Amino acid sequence: GESVGLHLPTLSVQEGDNSIINCAYSNSASDYFIWYKQESGKGPQFIIDIRSNMDKRQGQRVTVLLNKTVKHLSLQIAATQPGDSAVYFCAERDLEGGGADGLTFGKGTHLIIQP
Amino acid sequence: NAGVMQNPRHLVRRRGQEARLRCSPMKGHSHVYWYRQLPEEGLKFMVYLQKENIIDESGMPKERFSAEFPKEGPSILRIQQVVRGDSAAYFCASSPQGWDQPQHFGDGTRLSIL
């Protein structure tokens, strides 16, 4: 079936560097995407979202890019800090199709910050 | 300004017992979603509810699992006759009305089956 997936299970970056976390999705009908951050023992924390009629959206230290042509989503974190260490999930919602109203999650990328 | 509240945080049950997981959505949120997460995996959608209505239960097993969101009180996810395979973290999320509103998650209930 169609699903959301991530290219790399683990990403290690130096503190202060920029991080880029990638996500490939296969459901071309998906038109709403969200990035979540999950720390150990906690629930997913909303970071930023983007609708399919946009290709870029910026938040505080984070930017999400959406490329619908190749069905690719990325999360950029500027000036990575130790507190950014977590597992990052992209999630999609197919708002036009039938089926589940919930989000479809990828498996996650573990971001490790090196001092 | 409380977020989504789930309880208990940890629940241990023996095979064959019942598990009840509770979720209080964020203030002002009328939509509730339940997800299950296995270790090292993403969350899997189970069910979507509004007050007194199940809107979509396509991700929930047909047997032993049920969910409700009564007019008063929290949403309940109920698992009857639990088996070892039910061991997982169960997360609840809520959102306000609107197709493009992000879901906000609680910290989950970790269910362990002995």
C-alpha cells in the first residue's frame, strides 16, 4: 500500500550546524503534511505543517520544503542545538480520498547532535 | 493551558484482562484520534471520533477493540481480552474543527501485557 517513508534512520550532526531531514511519500493524493518531533517517553510534538498548495513554509529555526513533482518533503533545522535530539516523523493526510481520516506516519529519523 | 491528557501513563495487564485507556482532548478541540506505536516505528492510525460519534474506525481491529467519546468525560479506548501483541504505546491526539488543523498529541499510555 501507499505509505510515507524516510530515507535515513539516523542523522548525526554537529551542534550549531544545520540539519536536513528528508521524507518521501508515495500517495500523490496527499495534500497536507506535518512534521513531528518525538522525544523518548513522550508523545509527538507538532513542529510545522504545510499544505500542498505551498512549496515552502518557515517557522522559528525550522523550514519545511515540499516538492510535489518528486513527492518529497524535507525539514531543515537551523543552528542545531542539543535539545533538538529526538526522532522526527513526517506525516501526511489524504484529504481528498476515502479511507482513514488519521495521519499516515513514516518510520522516523533519529537526529543525534554531537558536541 | 493544558495539552492532551492521557492516563494512565503505564498500564500492566495479564492476558485475558481488559485495558481501558483514557484521553482528555485539549480545551476547545472537538476531534479525537487514537494511534498505536510499536518500538522503533511510526504511529499507526486506529480511530477518529467526535463527541458521541465514531467517524472513522478503519485502523482499529474489528475484534476486542472499541472506542468512545461521550458527551461528557474523556475518550476511552477499550481493549478486551488482551493478548501479548497488544503491548504498545497508545497515543491520543486532538484537533479543532477544520481539515488542515494539526493534531496535538498526549504523552501516551504504555501498555504491557504479561
